[in-house]
Amino acid sequence: MSQPKVSIIIIVYNNYTDTKECLESLANITYRNYEVILVDNGSTDGSGEKLKQEYPQHTYIFNKNNLGFAGGVNSGIQYSMRKNSDYVFLLNNDTIVDKEFLEPLVSTAEKNPSTGIVGSKIYYYNSPKTVNFAGGKIDFWRGITPHIGSGELDRGQYEKPIEEDFQDGSAMLIKKEVINKIGLFDTTYFLYSEEVDFCFRAQKAGYKILNVPQSKVWHKISISVGGCESFTGIYHGIKSRIIFMRKHSQLYHWLVFVPYCFFYSFRLTIIWLIKYKWSAEFTTRFRVMVNAFKDGLTCRLYNCTQSAEGK
């Protein structure tokens, strides 16, 4: 039986070591009809060039600047669509994969015509039996996207495919027809929430999203931005959450979302004040948080319906 062609897209930004480990895990997979597309997103440490020398069998796209996750992914998608791939698989470069991770994803997608996006069960890299993601939900009241099973030891409680609101973008398989119908990823999101936005748009277009636990991936979590508590992580986490709410929530959701944001901000401020006192670290973190709220509320929302062919 012939296998549909899968393009595995990996974004690289100044992270040679983790990307190398990711590529080594892909070298052992049992699925055969695939290609790897590495998008160097404006790395300044030569990561892309070094990887190209060591793994010349893969395809490389070099962006002059850091286009963010959405912009980088779009570069890879446009290339894969020109090469007539049947599926696009988004894979974070700080992951490693099970050697049989692709078969259950493709099989599930092929058997379910109404399913447009499927994704892996994701574990913590440093705690290989602890679940990070077994499905995603969208809470419009608080503007958050909780992960099902996060932090739980895997005892077999998540072994059946489930319909979810979104699949984590670190391990997500997308049918070509979905991209052709709803367009590319929205570059308004430089980092975070772009996969939630894409999945929500796919659902509005009539597609289901499934998490397939037989597909397993291990993720180091936010390595490229220095962790969720870094200045970059804080800024884009808050900003992207607000952008998503502006685009997709209803007015009545804001009756709860706004007070929740005030509570969230107050709580963060107290935590930082206790931890850092009145230091420059506290001042910088507070300024980053304020700017994230301001930019999220005032930034221009772009049209993300550009075709995959880039026309």
C-alpha cells in the first residue's frame, strides 16, 4: 500500500545541538515517504549552515530575518505545497520522536475524511513518562489554552484518540486540503497561539482535530526562547493571548477575561516583587508585561488567508 507524502517542517533558530538530536531521531523512523524541510529563521550562530553540511539530504530554506514561528512555518509550507506533499507535519527542533510516530497519525487522518489535523501525545523530554500534552482545550472566558494530562504520569489513561480544540504546534500533522482551504498561519502571532488560531480556523471550516496517543514525541519545552519565564516568553505569551481573544472571542467573554487579566497581572507582580525585590530585574519584567498588554490590544491584525502557493 502506497504511503502519502509527508513534509516534516522544522524551524531552526540558533539551536544546533537540539536540532541535531531531533534529526538523529528522525533518521530512525519507519515511515518512508517523507522529506525534512529545515527553515533557518535568521540564525546568527551558523546553525543552519552547519546542519546543511552534516545532513545534506534534507531541504534547507534560509530566511534573512527571524520571521517568528508562523512566518517560518509558512516558508516551509509554501515549499512543500509546490512539491505536492499530501501532508505537512510541524515538528519543533527541541523534540525527539518515536520511530513509529508517523504511521498512526497518517492512518487516522486517512480513515477520517472530516479530520483535517491530527497530532501526537507529547511527553516531557526530561521526564519521559510524564505527559505534557494529550489534547488541547480553549477556554475563552480566561483566554487560556490548557493541556489535557499535563504533568500526569502516563498510566495508560490517555490511550484513545480524542477530539480536541487544538493540537500543540510542536507535533502537528495537517492535511494539504486544510491549508488550501483556510490559508497559511497568521503572522500576527510572532510566537505562541499561532497553532491555536490555525486549528480554530480549521474547525470553523468544518474540520475535526484529533490527538492520537499512539504517536509519541518528547519535547524540551520553550528551549528556543529561554523558557516560558524569560522576557521573550512573558511578552509573547501575553501578547498572543490577547490577539487570539481579539480575533475569535465574543464580546461577553471579555466580561470575565478583563478581570482575569487584572488578577493575573497582579499575581505576577507580587510573585516578581517577592522574588526580585525592587531590583532592575523586577522593573524590566513589569515593563515587559505592560508592553505585552499594550501591544496585544493595539497591534494591527493581518489577513492570514494568503494561499499556500504564495499568490
